Amino acid sequence: MGVVVVGLGVLVYLQLRPAPDVPRYASDGDAEFAGPAIDSGARIEIEVLRAQIEALGVQIERLEQRIAENRGPTSTGPADGVQEQGQFITDGNDSISGSHAQVVLIANRRNLNEGLRIASPSYLESVFGRPRENLTSTCQGMTNERLASKLKTQQVGPVRVRMLQPALDSLGRVFDQIQATDPNLYSRINTAGALCVRHIRGAPGRTSTHAFGLSLDLNIDGKLDRLGDGKTQLGLTIIKDFFLAEGWYWGAGFSREDSMHFEVSRDLVEKWIAEGLL
């Protein structure tokens, strides 16, 4: 980090230092092309330094990511009496593979789903109608024929869920990518449920997004995440990249954080409707 600061200081100095008193280019009679001499050496030096600073920034980010992914709890505490900042909450497993279940703070969570639009219950109801006329706080059967005709219970990767068929197909692509990238993480993914036709608990009259068969809750090793605490399991922060790339919306970005929750974005819903899949 010190190298980056020094490099930035040099770059600022080179940009702000007074221009040398050098003659203008000799004119060939066309004053339009006359101008101050260019210090090519300084420009090259600036670009080299800028490239080095950028490279160092990337290297720092990679090293910090490796620390975050591999750091596990220790039995003796921080070395030299230095107090850790406590980003990780240990779960008793000090192996590298065990870090996927570690609980971490969610950084910049309100911007996690940038570029994706949420498929709110009001939007889904305007398109498909209510999944069931009367909703309670418990899961019931779906009576909406348009949606019910697309429902299927299926083993998708490491989980067995009941969702609309296009969502199952999309979920399969996500899990294929995760398995190819991190087989250990893939094997530890568990679900806390998908389809559940009910209203939002504590909010009668407001339909849960789970009622449409377009969302599911995931966790690592069957350990449920605490709702609204701004933290999540490290493994979920990794798999969310695959979901975002596929066009799913991550519940960690909700006003009340729900990081186990992954749901199809409005963009995907509109795409599937256009393709005749919904």
C-alpha cells in the first residue's frame, strides 16, 4: 500500500509541476499547427507509473481476497497482541474449506444488484395475477393456472426444489458454473425452501415473492443466515456472482437484508415472457 501511495505522489507531482520553458515548434507558415513542445519523456514516465499503480492495486485486491477466503479461526488469538477487527465469526472449523460457512460483513450491499430490476410482487401480480386468491401465513397450493402449469419439482445441482420451469433451467446453469469453479463449495450448498404460496409473514395482504415459484433460499452446510444483520456466509458472497451474471437478484441488497434469498430479476421474467416460456 505504501508503494501505491508513493506512486500516486510521484504521479501528482509530474502532473502539477511547472512546464519547462521550451521553444514552440518551428512554424512552416501555417500557425494552426504551431504549439508548445510535448515532453514525451515525462508522458511516458507518467503512463508507466500509472500502469504500475493499477497493477499494484489489482495485486492488493487479489491478496485481500485470498486472505478473506482462506482465513480461519485460530486457537491462540492474533499474533503480537494485535486485536483483530472481527469481520469473521467462527463456526469451529479451522480448515480452508471450512471458510465457506464463515460469517462475514456484506460490503456495499445496496449496490450489489446494480443493473438489475427487481420483480416485485406487485409487478408479478400485474403480469400473472395472484398465485392464489386467498393467502395465509402458511404455504398452500398454487391455484393460478398459468403459473401452476409451469411448476415442477426437480433435483437441480445440490438441491431439490419446486419452481417454475424456466427458473429451474436457469438455476441449473448457475449450479453448473459453480460446480466447475469450486466443487467443494458446490457440494456444501443447501436450501431452506423455494415455492411457498403465502403472504409475507407479519404483513397480511402482501404476497411473498416465494409464492410465484421464482425464488429460493440457499445456505452453506444447512446453517441459516440471520435476517437483517448485514452479514452473510462467505460462500454466499461467492455464489452470488454466478447468480448475478445469470440475471438473478440477491436479497442481500434488500432494505432489510435477506442474503439467503435469490430471486429471478424482472429482466429475466420479461425475457422469458418474450420467448414464450412464461
